[in-house]
Amino acid sequence: MPIKKKTRSPKRRRPPRGRATKATARNSTESGLSLRLDELTERIDIVLPEVTARVAALEHLLLELKLCSHDDLRRARQFVREQEA
């Protein structure tokens, strides 16, 4: 005698596996933002030492060409710190 196949009742339908639910959509958005933040952090980590080196080179040239003094550079750095605060 052949085995009867069980049929699912329409009330017990599961959601399709490919669709994202609201909770997973929120998590994917957060992970997307996290990835973008990580990329920006990596870019800053790459660029910041180069910018710092260029500023130091410019300060060296200013002092070497006697276009400004150590006091001028010190006051300029202090001014920048005050503007950041």
C-alpha cells in the first residue's frame, strides 16, 4: 500500500526564508553603518600621519627660512586649541 503524503494546513505557513524580517532589517542597517564607520576610521588612520608629517615639514621650513619664530608657532597652536574647544 502506498504511503500517504502529509499536506500542510494553510494556517501553519512559515515565512519564506529569503525575506528579511523587521528585526533583521534593523540589524543589517546597524551593521551597514558599522561597516561605513570602520571604513572611515581606516581612512583617517591612513591619512592622519601624512597630514601631521606635512605640517611638521611646513613648520620646519618656516623656521629655517626665518619667516616665523618658535613663539609664533606656539601661539598658533594655542589659537587652534582654543578654537577646537
